[in-house]
Amino acid sequence: MNKWGVDTIQSKINRLNDSLCKELQIERISPGAGHISSISLHGLNADKIKPKLGENKVVVSFRGDSIRISPHLYNDENDIDKLLQSLQ
């Protein structure tokens, strides 16, 4: 991590979250926490979404009526695309 640098890591993770939020037309829950986004399920059935996430090997956390997403350095735009496909 020292080799990459904190700024580089934070910039990449922010880009992934910004891309996700733009695609879903949502605002970032906490812009200061660049590594976390939250998507409201808006009454959707989480039990129907979970199998699709599993099929696409997407790991997220369900928190109440929201999905918590926290990309990391090993994630890329393909992972964001898999997440978006899983939510359709």
C-alpha cells in the first residue's frame, strides 16, 4: 500500500463509487467515506437479488433496506458492471 500511495488508492476507489452512483442516479451517502456507497432497496425483495449477486460473484452487505457497497483496490469497472447487472 505504501508503494501505491494512499492518494492513488483513494482516487481509484472514489472513481468506482462515482461510476456506480452515476449509473444508478443516486447520491453518495457520505462523500467523505469514499470507500462506501449505499443503495436503497426501495421495497425490492433482497431474497430475489441475493441469488443474482451470487451468480455474478458479487459480494455486498445488506443493511436493513439498503445494500452497502465498498469497492477496494482489487475491484475494477468490470466488477461495477457485474453489480449493476445483478441489480437489474
